[in-house]
Amino acid sequence: MGESVNKCDCQAVNEELAEKVKSEMEDNSCFSLLSAFFKLISDDTRIKIMYALSKSELCVNDLAVILNMTKSAISHQLKLLKASGQVKSRKEGKFVYYSLDDEHVFEIMENALIHVKHKK
């Protein structure tokens, strides 16, 4: 393929520093995944669901009550979160319980909340 459309057209002021930082940059696919993650959690309902799940494993009914929403609306958002690997589920009897997929998602939630409360 051809050259990048956004090719740099300037000289670094501190070439050594610029090269050091450039060598430490993640590849574009990593940034694309990170961007997709932030787009996913940028929805108010999904972020509320993830926050609730950071506190406890919950079923759709409990999430619907907590967020004052319909089970259908909650299920739709959970489907997106599960497909993206942010939440996992387990079945117990006739109920499906959801939780955050791993501790990293929990840490992101906690750190983001600390950040917005600090900026408030």
C-alpha cells in the first residue's frame, strides 16, 4: 500500500526523546482495540451496568431493578458487553448471573471513578 495520509512534515525538537517515546508506542491495532473499548463503555447504560457488576455478580432482574430499566433493555446491553468480552455469565437454575470478566475491567472502573470525582 501507499504512504500514510497523515505523514509527519516536521523535525523533532528533541530527536532523542521523540525516538525513545516512538519506540515505546504500542502498535496501531492495540490503539484501535483501546478506542473500541472506550466507545463501548461510553454509553451511560453500559457504564452503569459495569459499575453495578463491579460491586457484585447480578442477574438481569436485579440489574433492571437497580437501574430502573426493563429486562429487555438490560439484556440488550449485556449482550454487547458479553460479546466484547467485558462481562461473563454463569447459569444457576433459571437465572443467568453476570460479572465483570476480569480484575482489569474492575480496576479501570475504579480508576475512572476516582478521576471524575477528583475533577468534580
